Amino acid sequence: MKMLLFRDKTYSRWLILLIDQIIVSWTLFMSFLLLHKFEYIQLIYSNFLVYTLLYSVISVGVFVLMRIHTGIIRYSNTQDIIRIFMAVLATSAIFTFVSKVFFIPHFRISSKWFPEILTMNFFVSSSMLIMLRIAVKSLFFYVKTMEPGDKKENILIYGSGRDSILVKKALEAGDKNNLNVFAFVDDNPDKLNKHIEQKNVYHSKSIAALQHKFNIQKVLFVGDDLNVNGKKVTIDKCIELGIKVVTVPQSEKWLYGKLRANQIKDLKIEDLLHREPIVLTKNNILREMEGKRILITGAAGSIGSEIVRQIVGFNPEFVVLCDQAETPLHDLQLEIQDDFIGARTHIVMANIQNRSRMKAIFEEYQPQIIFHAAAYKHVPMMESNPSEAVLTNVLGTKNIADLAIEYEVEKFVMISTDKAVRPTNIMGASKRLAEMYIQCLNNEANLKLSTANNEELIQQPVHRTKFITTRFGNVLGSNGSVIPRFKAQIERGGPVAVTHPEITRYFMTIPESVQLVLEAAAMGNGGEIFIFDMGEPVKIVDLAISMIKLAGLIPDKDIKIIFTGLRPGEKLYEELLLVEEQTISTYHPKIKISKIINHSIFYVQNVIEELLLLNNSNNDFAMVKKMKEIIPDFKSKNSKYENIDQYIVG
């Protein structure tokens, strides 16, 4: 039945035009008979047949001109109904004009019945044409939903506004979706227990009952902001009930005005952070970035690539994308070519440990602003390979910072981590050393490092580089974060491995963190450590539970949660601020400045060089011992280096 009447191939528009004209002529004929009480003899004496022929010719012309016949009937909407009314009205008006100007004077035939018949015909023919379209549309969707083998999931749409209605129409019009819109849910009392688009509007409190009675499997939310108008409460309720939550973008983000299947996405754990959206002072960022030559190290990483995506929107002169990871850098290059057409970028492969290679890049591109995101960041990995942590996070940062001074870069923005605060692992300690070096360069702005033969620091003209550090916690969805790991474990059927039941972390989405990095870069005057508002710390086990529920599964029933113990260098709680540091507010409510702990550039330079010499000796314990001497609050946790702490006098 479905294949016979409602194939994907639509019927000829000329067939639609023929059917419309049969209806128009028939309704004109019936209107005449009704007014003349079905006295058929009047058809001859009133020249009605001549007028019918004229009316039909005009009607064909008007319908073709207004393209009434080109619409696909099964997708008819309000605009099509209005066009039908206009076409019938125009046909009657033109018919009356042509008849009175040309026909009546020349043929001297009666027209006294025109007003009554044309008025009646307008309403009857319009109604018949509209009823045809409504009947075909309704029958199409009825046959489509009743076809055997087409199993559809009953879903609810949260909200009953314009976008929600458009989503409902788009889902019903789609040929390849398996979703059946059962009803709307809304917390607006004015809309409850009413009908919209032939669907009931229920209160969100009814979701549990609807799930039980009608097997509701999903609730669909429209838009990106899920923390408004009761959405958060409803989402939490859906997760608790095991109902999957899916989202679609607002209608203005649909490609060519059509909702595509790949735009219907499962709710991500990032969407559950429930923080207020970040408001940027984009004029400040634009003023800082527009027309500038920008270098981004670690450009292929999670943070670096997002910096690239956001920076290109501020019209820089060009952006240099530097990374040593070949495949991710190539992937980023392809993404830029596809999604940022016209963006002026240069792709360079280099290791920041290699000073001569980096010097060549500075010489060629003469960067004005540097975002230094290159770093080793995986705690257990660096605990096993401390020499690489020092070479990249300390020496690599030193190389880029020294070159920034040499080439008179305007601003140097370093991406740091909360693990640099009271570090318990090699990675955090190496980032703290990098922070110390960046700070002392800015504090001693009248000194410039001579890189030849380990010479003493000598007096030089004041350099212009402003060194800025940004410090924040974990980013959701970054390479190596718990989110992709938990997701993979859930897809395998579990178990989900959490290190400790009490472990907590600060989390922020990648776009959020980069937005704040750009804001801090614009407001920084040099020497600051900017600390971002990360919200409340999140228990990792709660994160795991939420992800299992988001997948429509039951924790510890469908998916087991196991505790594996803290990994080397890992601690239960992270901090963003040292006790000795105090914060200063900025004009942005989510950004604060840590008061600087001053270090002499002579001291920092000397201890870093001593550390690098120890690194070359391949004696990890001696090198880690030196790091602990430089950073007194570096206390190893769950690590083979814990024994060193007893020999260090704080």
C-alpha cells in the first residue's frame, strides 16, 4: 500500500494541476446549480458553459503563475493554504473583469448571477482544494506509521514553542527517522492539557506516568542552553527514570532550513555541567588579535586546536599551527580547510625541545602573540618518564619564552594546570617550574637572557614581552580525559573503572576554557597567573554514574563500577591556588588573578640549568630530588619517589 500510493517519487505536477482544475470547475458548476435550485435548463439559457470555459482558462493561468501545482501535497503547510485562497480569489477577480470588459459588451449575455456564484464558489472550491491536501497528507502519515516493520520509538518534545513545533514537523516529514512524536511536555500552565499540532501538552511531572503507560523512550530538547526554564530539573528526572535525552539545535542552525538526522544527538556529559554561559567582551579580544601574527604551540591538542578554531574568527593576519604530532596536525589542517575556508594558517611540525628549529620558525613568521599549549600532561605517564616531562614542560617552555624575548613578541600566554598547585606528581611539578620561569621573566623585565655558553644574565634594554599564565583544571572531552575512557568502557558493557570513591576534579568544557584563555590574554598586562572559576568540584564516581544513566542503563546492574586505586602521582583533590597566593578580582566574574610569589630570575635560571644537567645524567631519582628542593611543597603520592620526601628539608 505504502509503496503503491506514497512512493518516494512524487507524482507529476501537471497531474496535480489537472486534479485542481477538475475541482475548481466542478465546484463552480455545483455553485450554479445550488443557486438555481438544480434547474438544469438554466445552464443553457444563462450561457454558463461559456463562462465555465473562460473561468477554467483563467484558473489554469493563475494556478500555473502562482505555482500552486508544484508543491508536494504530503508536505503542505499553512503557506500553501494561504496561496490557494489567493489563487482562487485572483481567478474570480480576473474572471469578473474579463467578463464585464470583453464578453458582456460583445455577446450581450447575462451576468447578474456573478456575485452570488463567485462568492459561493470561492469558499467551496478553496475548501475542497485544502481538504484534498489535508486528506492526502493525513493518509500519507497514517499509512507511513502503520506500515508493518516500521517500529518507531515514542518520544516527547520538551517545550511547545516555535522551535519545538518545527522539530515535530521535521520529524514527521523525515522518511528515515524512527521517532514518533507522542506529545509535548511543558511547565507553562497556559499550555497544559491543550493540543498543538494534534498532540497533547503534558506537564513535565507526567513523564514517569507517560513512560509507564506509553513506553516513552526518549525526551527531546531543543537548543544548546539546557539550564533554563526547568530543563535541568526535567533532564535530571529523565536520567533518573532511565529515559534517554536527545538534543537538536535551534532551527536557525539547521542546514538549508532542514533538520538532518545527524543533528539529533544524545545528551553529552558536558551538557550536565549546568554552568551559566560565559559572556565574553569580544571587542577586547578583537582589538588584541585582529591583524596579528599568532603562534600556537601544541596546536593539534585538545586545547590548542580549540584555540585555533576560536582565534581564526578574530581576523588575525595569520596563525602558525605548531605541533610534533603528525596525524593530529594533519587532521586539524583538513578540518580548517573544510570548516574555516579562507582562514590564513601555516602548518609547521616541530618539537619545542629543539631550540634551533623553533628559532627558525620565529625567524620566518615573526609572531606577535604566542599561545603556549604544548605540554605533556598525563600524570601516570610522566611519573614513569620524568625526563621527558622536564624536557618538554620545562626546557620546551624555556625555549619558547627566551625566543619570545629575543624576537620581541608582544604577549606570551602559557596554558598551565591546577596540578601545578602543591604538586604530587612529576607532571604537576614540571608545570610549576614552567610557571616560575615565566613569572620571573616578567618580574625582571629589565633583564634579558644570554643563551651563549651559559653566561651570566646581563643587563639589557627593557624587553616588551608580557608573560601571562592561565591555570585551570580538567577539560571534559580532552585527549586522555576520563570521559572518552568511560564511554568506551560503557560501550563494551563495563565495568567502568574509577580510581577511588572519593576522588574529585574540577571540570570545564574545552570551548569554555579557551574562551577564558582568550579573555585573560586580552586583559593581561604581564606577570599574572589567571585562575578560572571552575565551578564546584565533581566526584568522578558521580560522573561515571551519570554517563551510565545517559546511556539508558542502570549503574551496578547493567554496568558495574569498580575501584582500582589511585594511580602513581594521583591525589584525591585538586587545588587552583596555593595558600601563599591571594586572588585579585577582574572585570570578568569567572577570572581572578593570583598575587605573584616573586622569584629571582638568577635563582630560577640556575636551578633549572642544574635540573637539566641532572636530566642529561639519566638519574631520575637525583632529578626528582632536585625538583623537590626547588619546589618545597612537591610531595609525591602513590609514587616510587615518595621516599625522597623524607630527605628533603622544607
